[in-house]
Amino acid sequence: MGLWPLLGVLIVILGFALKFDAILIVMVALVVTAFAGGMGLTSMLEVLGTTFVNNRGMAIFIIIMLATGTLERNGLKESAAALIKRFKKVSAGIIIDIYGVFRMIFAAFNVSFGGVAGFVRPIILPMALGTIQAKKVPGNPEYEEELKGIASAMENVCWFFGQVLFVGGAGALLVQSTLKDLGYEVTLGKLALVEIPVALAALLFTSIYFTFKEKRLREKYFGKELDQ
């Protein structure tokens, strides 16, 4: 069989690098990986069906996407931006840092807001951009792209480190089982206690870094007078 099943990974990398349609990329990669791994069409569909039934709870993201799309269509992004425009002294970096704090807290209770697509893009990003729009300056596409990366990274960092704080969460169970295989018996409670300083350090350093990074980007694309 060799490395042929890895063709799907290559297709995903090239597809996103070339900015093709995301759903099309995933579907093509799925089919190529299945056939390269020796699975026929019937076997591939059986595996998909079994996996979906076993993890049907994860399909809740479909509801989140529909709800988010409906809210966006009715002015969610505009409302978020209009709200933050009232606060003249708040920067985009501060908005993202505040979100990071709340994201970490809710992640510790295993509460998901819908991730980048369901919450960051329709709410946090418009609020961050609203701090620039409040200054009555023209938007900058390059700055917006950079800000998307910062906001998405904050979501990923806080969810990655925060979810392990939830006793019984998938992340904690994975760590516990891995340590058990290595000969270390630990309880989920002890894992959570060990993770607390790690999560706080990740949040602190990430917030500081993104605050200064966003400030440099703001000066680069809009000039220092924007802060005056």
C-alpha cells in the first residue's frame, strides 16, 4: 500500500494553498484516500455511515452553522461592529484578549461557542474591526486578513489549553490514557490541577504577544496617529 493513502493529505494542502473550494477539497481528498487505501465505493460509504452514527452528537455544528448564517443575514456582524464603536479607546487587540479570557473560562467547562466559523468570524472579528471603523478611517484588506489570523489563533489556543481543564473531557481522557500506557496512574482531578498554570501561562503570553502584534500592524497600516 505504501504512501499512496497520504495523497489525500497532499490534496488538502495543495487545495487550501491554491484557495479552492473547501468542501470540494475535502470531498476529493476523501475519495482519493479511500481508493488509494484499497477501499471501494461501498466500503467507503459504510465507513462514513458508521462513523456518522457513532459520532452523531458532533453534527450539532450543523445547527450552529444554520443559526449563525441566519443571524448574519439579519445583521449580526453589523450589530457587533456598531456596539464596539461606542468605545473609542478600545483596540482590536484588547477585544481579542478579552475574548480569550472568556473563551478559556468557558472552555474549562467544556462549553463551545461554535469555534472560528460559528463565533469568531461573525462576532469577534467585526467587533475588533469596529475599533478601526470608529476612528473614521478607510479599511485595509491586509490588516483585516492579519486580524483574522490573530482572532482565530486566540480561539485555538484557549480551546486547546482550556478544554483539558474540564474533568472528563476528551483532552483530559486522552492524556490520562496515554500516561497510563506509559505506566503513570493519574486521576483526572490531578491532571486538571497541573494544567491550570499551563493554561494561564498560555493565555497570558498569547494575550501579550497578540496585543503588541496588533499594535504593530495598526501602526503599519494606519499610522501612529490612529491611537491619538
